[in-house]
Amino acid sequence: MQDQLKVALIQPNTVWEKRKQNRENISSKIADIQQDFHLLVLPETFSTGFSMKPETVAETMNGKTVEWMQTIASERNCALVGSLIIEENKTYYNRLLFVHPSGEIQHYDKRHLFTLAGEDKVFSAGTERLIVDYLGWKICPLVCYDLRFPVWSRNTQGIDMLIYVANWPKPRIIAWDTLLKARAIENMCYCIGVNRVGEDYGQNEYTGSSAVYDVLGNSITSMKLGREQVEITTLEKSHIAYYRNKLGFLDDRDNFNLVV
């Protein structure tokens, strides 16, 4: 088990439906990182933007973006997390991939599809959470709108970290900031949120506000609003253990079963 985990957050300006250009932009930012890190987190649909035209931009699990993720993970000896639009058996998914340094891939299909944008009309929802064991850390990665539903994020399996990858627009950024902090506090785990910047095809503005919160809800990052940026922060298992043992809040959780 590794006590310290170095996490790199990349907050890019995603170019609308330009997969190659987005991969190249992120690759250049990764190349500029001079220090080692264990985990790299990218936003939701980082290769295309939040497009509702999956028939024109979807890739398969054998596609170039998945291959690119495996190459980055191998070359930098890190895990890589982000979501992209995947076609499988004539069905489209907003699929989060957790790519290990070995090239192994675990995936999670977004459970809560964003009805306001019609995501539920063109994508299929996932039904199972993913819990990843990476370097002795239990990680639950989720996607954007999932953040609004605390039951789906609930720490029932001793997770150390929640990750939310997102395309979360400026008008509702207060909700993003508030809910990330809340998810960290109520689950007594680190909570990471990575969002994009810039404008999409529909002129929706994104300001980023990517952040990491500790188990007490303190922000331990300083990402700038509205700017492309990379930041690396160090998480500590001992921080989680100390406050869980000292405060014991998770011991008082209500017990219930979630029906999907």
C-alpha cells in the first residue's frame, strides 16, 4: 500500500468534436510535466466535448483515443482517467476509462444521463459503479451529473477517493464547487473534480474550477478559473485514516439498499 499518491489534474480547452486536436493538446501538456505522478485525470468527453451526436464522433474500445490513453499510461507509468463517447453493439455510452500503467482498462458507463441536454435520448445509462484498486487506494470514478446524486456516491465500500470528470458549465458552477466539497465531507474521502474551460458549439461557457478536497472539505489545489492549466497535488492515506479514526462519522451511517 502506498501512503502518498501524486495526482495530476489537466483542465483543457476542449475543441468541439476534434478528437485528434484534443489528443495533441493534452499530449503537449503532459509532455511539459517534469515530475512523476501516479494518476492523471482528464475531463468528461475530453476528446470531443459534450456532443449529442455520438453517431458522428463515437469510437470503439479499439479506437485511436483508447490506444492513445494506453500509450500515455505506459510511457508515464501512471494511471489515466477520463470519459469519451464509445459505441458498442450499436449502442452509445458516455464511458469513463480507468487505464492502468500496464494497459489494463476498467470502465464505468455514466449512470445519471443529463436529461436537460437530451443525453438520455442518445446514450444508454450504466447500472453499476466501478471501484478501482490502484496502488492500495480504493477509487470510485464517476461522471459529471452523477455528482448531484449523493446515494450513488455513498461510501459503502471503504473508498479513499471519489473522482468526478465533467463538462460543467459556468451558470451552475456554484453547485459544482459546493457538491464536490459536500461529497468529500459526507464520505470522509478525498474528492477530485476535473472540468474543462472555454466554449462549446452551443456557446456554453466553462470556467474549470477543477479541485481536490480533503476529508474535511478543505481545497488543496489552486486551479485558475477560465484557464487551461495543469496542477499536481499529493494525497495521503494517513490523512484519511487519522480523521476517520478520530471522528468516527462513517460509523453512524444509515443502512439501506440502493435499487437501480
